[in-house]
Amino acid sequence: QVQLVESGGGLVQAGESLRLSCAASRSIFSINVMGWYRQAPDKQRELVARITSSGSTIVAGSVKGRFTISRDTAKNTVYLQMNSLKPEDTAVYYCNADMYGLLYWGQGTQVTVPS
């Protein structure tokens, strides 16, 4: 079992940056995959980026070149650096932990980029 606590959301203008943090209650080396998902109003939740226990990363095409996922293993924390934010990035962002088929979610953090 793992608890996930997200932070760092907020309201920013288009073109600005935000960094989201997801603190895990256990060593992230014990978590197969950690990821960031987002859900905009009236849309399905979608994968934004993920990082494996070995450090391999995947970033969704819609945010590639603007968003970066990273981690601090000493702090058991995964980050999502979001640059050049656009109105279409507005959503609730959720941290996810996949422990070999068992999925855990954080409470979500709102990111708003007004048009």
C-alpha cells in the first residue's frame, strides 16, 4: 500500500510554468511505475507522463517538449515540470502509483490556465 500526496497546482497565465510534486509514503524504488494523469471537465482521465522504478520515462505526445517527469529518490517524490502552459492544459492532475497491478491515486491538484 502507498499514500500519495500531490502539491503545486494553481492558476497561471498561458506561457508560464508550474511544478507539481507527488510525495509517496514508501520508497519509490518499490513502486513499479509512477505517473501523472489529468482529467479535464467532461473528458476522460489521460496519461500525461510516467516513470518506472528504473528511471525510464514516457511523456504523452500532447505535452512532449513542454512537460518533464522526474524524481528525487531520497525524498520519495516524483515531479511534473510543466512549461509553456496552455489553456488546454487546464485539468485536475492526479499522481498514480502502479504496484504491479495495484493502482493507487492521489487526491488531485487543480491546474488552471485561463484562455
